[in-house]
Amino acid sequence: MSNSKAFVSYSWATEHETGIVETLGALCTQRGIYLIRDNQALQHGQLINQFMDELSKGDHVITVFSKPYFQSKWCMYELLKIYQRGEFEQRTHPVIADDCDLQNQSYRLEIVKFWNSQYETAKSALAGIDPAVVVEEQKRVNLYRDIYQNINELVNFAANRVTTPLVTLKQQDYAPLLDRIKISSQAINHLNEFSKENVRKLLPKRTDSEFLAEIKRSIAQQLEAPEVAGFKIVLKQELDTTLKGMGQPLTTNNRGESIAESLIVGLTLGGNPPPVINEAIMSAAINCLDKDKKGGSFQSNLGKHADIKFAIEQILGWLVLASVEESYAQNITDASDLFFELPVATLGGVEVIASRFFQRQAKLRQEGTKLIPNHVLDVSTHISLSAWTTKPIVDQLRILLWNQVFTDRTKVEGESVVGDDLEELNAELANRRSYKEEKYKEHHMMAFKMGTLPSEDLQLDVYRQLYKGLNNLTLIRFGSKDETVFCVPEYSLISAVRALLTHINNLPLL
């Protein structure tokens, strides 16, 4: 769902001499690519480290290598962060701007020696000084240390990249480089056109504000069930304690609607971990369900434990949807495609964002130490990519999806999902998503973590072939985190939900 955009990592000294980044900016604009560079993206008063950290997370980063680049601590900081983030080869697009010869071992060793000298000099300058007094200076020493310890690996990896000579890039208006960036946007446009008719059946019929009101009503409905009346009272008490600690107004009354409103507001205020889940709901669950921890309301709720556990699971499935930042939620409800690029790191994050878009309850379960969406097929962990060609990959994915949908008629490797089987699978996907009762709905999705497939061309071809027979399937690519989409840190949110579900799942239901 994101537009094509790219960051650029470069030396200002080199740019002053060559104007490469300025030229790239104009060419990117012509191609519909948003090129993000520091002197345009930085706001007054913003720390440059914050921008560089955002750059390192980008799906596409153009690296303008030069001799000044490899001697700049800020450029090396960016390159190191990009490398540590992973998928270095897929996400970076190198340009060699001068005569820095990375193929030459002597030059590579000169760079290593340079950073060894920088580190030793900076370290010596602080010798005998209490580190607590020179905290910021010590951070710089640590930066030089990190660069020195990793520089050999970085320059050798950069040296192994196939790069088009600068003169050729200029002659071709940098097409060999920019074509690699634009392919993602082209893939999305193609898939949107391919599935346009099916999209109209799936798009939300309400505004996001209306859906937020439904989230509150759904949570309140769970709390008003007679079987969980005792839990509701305890939850209000624990929630008020949590809200007081956050400096927020307490719930106005004992009604489910008031408690639901406070849960939503409390979650949107953030926290690491989110206190409304980690403290309020967890404490209420322990109080009502955990005999070993001497829950004060354990005895009075005997015979209702299964109902309380079910209510907690249902409440969480709705509540997590409120964790999506309002601005991002508005953006996704304005979208109209069956292919999503989501700036999230986890499968749980995928389920929350997709559920907010399709305006349905999130379906999550605890499985060991993981939080797993009920109907999201994680391609990266389930598929064996023994052949890097489209057909065997698509064949494997169809079988995996078939087995996830038809658990009583599973297929094994070597069988296929074609013809009548493929038509049946596609129809079943549409049918299960259209159930009127929320608790019976199943929205099956296939999630591709960035880097699962080795090239953009292969990814696009796999997406196309999947959609040819499965136009009721939602495809998602995730793994980039260049946008803020949750009001609490994503890993913190997912961890809190998993911990709560783990605890109540391990308790006997009495």
C-alpha cells in the first residue's frame, strides 16, 4: 500500500563535486519515485541520528560510494545500520561516484586501517576520564569501534556487488538502478488492476470512525454477558488502578460501554509494555482464573472460567485494532487493493493491520512462544524454495493453502491444486470470508516477508500466477518498518497479547 520511495546515503563532499543525488532526484520525480535525502527530509531541530535510523529501515536505499563516503562516520553509521537491518543486497542500490576501487584489496585494507586509527585516537583521548562524565563522547568512541569491527565485512560485501559504471548510468539516465526500485510499484499497480472487480466486494462499507464505534460496541457486548459479570467488576477495578497510574480519568460507570471506552483510550495512549493489556486485563484474569496466585475472585467465578477466558480472547481480538495509529488507519481504509505492502515486522502486526482494513476482528492464537494469526500463511517458514522458478513455488503455495483451508482433505508434495480443485479452493475462500457471524469468518491471507524470494521479478511473477486462479486470496508483503503504524511499539504489543493468552491458556478451566 506504500508508494515507491527510496532513501539516499551519500557524502556531501562528493555531492558538491558530482551533483549525482540532485540528478537522481529529478529522474526519480519523473518516474514517480519519492527520493528522500537528508537536507530535504530533516526538520528544524530534528536529530540527524533519527533520520539516519529511518534511512536504514528503508525498502530501497541508494548508496553513493566514494572515497569521502568511506571516511565519513555518518555515512559509515548509515551503511552499518543498513547492513545490520538485513536484506542488504535486496534493499541497496550502489553507485560508484569516483575512483574508490573496492575491487582492490590494498584500498579495502586502507579503509580498515583508517577506522582502526580513528577508533584508537578517540579511545585514547578519553583515557583516564570517568565514562559517566563524558557520556556523549563515549558514544562516539563506541561508534568508531562498531565501524572498525565491521568495516572489513562491509567493504568486502560492497565489493562483491555488481555495479554499472557511472558513465553508463549517466548515459541511460540511471535506468539500470531506478528500474529495480520502480518494480515494486509496478507490481502493485498490476495486481490492483488484475483484482479490481473482486476488490469492490471486499472494501469496507463504513468509515474508520464508524468501525471504531463498532470495536467499542463489540467489547462492551462481551462484558455485558451475564456469565462474565464478576470479571467485568474486577476488570473495572484493575483498569481504574492502571488509569490512575497513567494520570488518566477513571471509568465513568460500571457499564460495559464505559469500560470498553477506557480500554481503547488507555491503549491508544501507548506504553511499553501497554499497561491496559499487561496490567489491567492480565491482573483481572489472574484475579478471576488463577487459583495458584490466590486470585481474590477465583471462588466466586467457579463454573464460569471458560466463559471468562472466551470473553478475554474476544476482547483482545477487538481491542488490538485500536492500537493502529489514526492517521495510518485512515490511509489504509482509503486503499483499494488485494495486495498489501505493510510496514510491520511480525505476523501479528500483519493480522492487526489487515483486520483494521477489512473491518473485522483480529484472529490471533498463542502457539508456544509465538503469536500466530489463525488464517495467515507465512510463506517464509512453510515453503521449501528448492527451485527458484515460478511454477514449483506456486504449486507449493497452492498445496499449503489448500491444506490450511481443507484440513480434512490434505494434499502431499507431488500432488497439485489445479482445475476443479483450484476453482473449489477459490470459491471456499470467498465463502468463508462472507459468513455473517463474525466468529465464523475466515479471511485467508498469504504473507511474504521481504527477502523470501530472491528478486522482485520472481515475486511479481509468483503474485500474478497465484491471482490467476485465486482472486479471492489476499497477498501481503511485510518486513519493512519505515513508517509508524502502531501507537505502542509493535513488538511490545504482540508480546503483551501473547503473554496474556499464554497465561490464560495454561490455566485449568473450572
